[in-house]
Amino acid sequence: MCTQDEGTPFVMVGLERSGNTVTHAALKAHPEVATFDDEVKYSPFYTTGISVFSFSNERDTVKQASRPALLKFLSFLNHGKSGKAYGIYTVPAAKDAAGLVKAIQTHYPDVKIILVKRLNIVAQYASSLIANQSNLWIATKPLITPYPEVHFNYKNLVTYVILTLHALNELEKLKSSHTVLEWIYEEHLLSDSPSFNPLFDFLGVSRLDVAPFLPAKLNPPPETYIRNYYFWIQEVCKIIERAAIQTELKQQLYAYHTSLLTNKSIHESWLFYLSILPSRLLAFLLFKKALPAVHNP
């Protein structure tokens, strides 16, 4: 176990388009926090560890001891020799979320967890589409202007929501084994001058205004560039409501999306409903087939 003199180790995890980059930038800007410059991939860091450099013949005790040592080495690589807190961040693909959780619980029992989470799945999905189309995965990098209008495919949206629910449900399991700070995009990162003091308090470092050191946000409000935005919010509410998970996560996500619909009248043309009918039918069949995948045993 790490002593106080060694600093507080942490791992930051979150699905893509959840605010991981700006949160990591805030950590990097703090002089008492040592963190690796870039995102650490799920594989090989969590899957293979130190054995990626060898023929994997080392003893199991060596393999296990090397994992926290490698985390510390990466954290301090470009930081010097001081740091009251140190750690890395990983953005797993939805399919890797369960493996990541198991690896952290098995090999890194003493780290603190920063769980970065975005409640607005519609905006998260739209951001992912734009990143794929523009090949710019850093939200603070300039995009082509004017900002592109986003159109959804119903079947693809349903698939995305199901995978996201499943992955978040897995990441939430870290709360049963670790000390976790839930860092929610909508609560902490939407402000023009966000405060990261709760994050710094969690890691045991001094409070600091790092907003001036962070890149400016470029994404406009989602309702301005997502076509039929409130209709899709309504549809995501239905998907979440039908999902076979009975956890606080489901309640949290459902409550957030329904709050966005307060006092909103949704009037779409019959042509729009007709255009999504085929994909909606396919999505219904897909959803029924995929329900066991998000079932919480």
C-alpha cells in the first residue's frame, strides 16, 4: 500500500466524449499532481502489464509488483520527483469496460478512482459522430465551421445507448471496491470557468484555479446542432426506461433526460416519423435481442 509520503495514486476512467480530456488537462495543470501526458490504452497496460516487454516468464509476484510501479513510473515521467497525487487516465471502449474494472480491482486495489461521466447520452452520441466524421477526437481542437448539423439513425442510436448503459453499469462496479469520485460533465464542466476544487480535495492536493490554463470549449449547446434534439431526448428516455438494469445509474440517467423535456412540446412532421419508421422497427428488434446484454445479474 502506498504511504502518504509516496502520494495518492489514482486512475481516471470514463467513456469517450465525457469530458476526460479537459479533466485530465486540469490535473496536469496542478503542480502537486503528476500524471502521464496522454491517455493510457486499456491494452496492453491493463491486460499484459510489464510482460509486454518480456517473454512473460517472470514470476507472478514480479508481475503483480510491477503493475503499481509501472503506473507510478508513467505518472512521474514528465513531472519530476514531487507530487502529492499521481495517476493515469483511460478511456475504454464499451466492450472493454468490464475487463478494465476487473483489472483495476485485481491489480490496483489501493488507487482512488475518478469516474468521469456524462449524463446526456444524446449529446455524447452526437459528439462521437462529429469526432468520427472530422477525425478530431479532442473537443478543444478547432472544427470545420460552421458547426455541422447532426442527423441520427434510429437503429445506431439504440445500439449506442445500449452499449453505453452496459459500459457505465460496469464502471459503476468500481464503487464496491474503491474510493470513487463521480465527476459529472453536466455538473462540473459546462461552466465557462469550471471549478476543479472538489477534484483536488478528493486527491488531497491544494485548491487551485486552473481554468485560465485550460483550452476554451468549442462545442455549442447540443440543441443548436442536433436535428430533432428533443425528439431524440424523448426516445432515449424510453430506451433507458425499458433497459433491464435496476440500479441508481438507470434512475440517474432517466431523471436527467426527463428533466430536459420539462415544458418542451415536441412536434415533428409526419414525413420525419415516416423516414425513421424502418430503422425504428429494426431498432425495436435489436433492443429486444440486446436486453440480456445490459441485464444486471
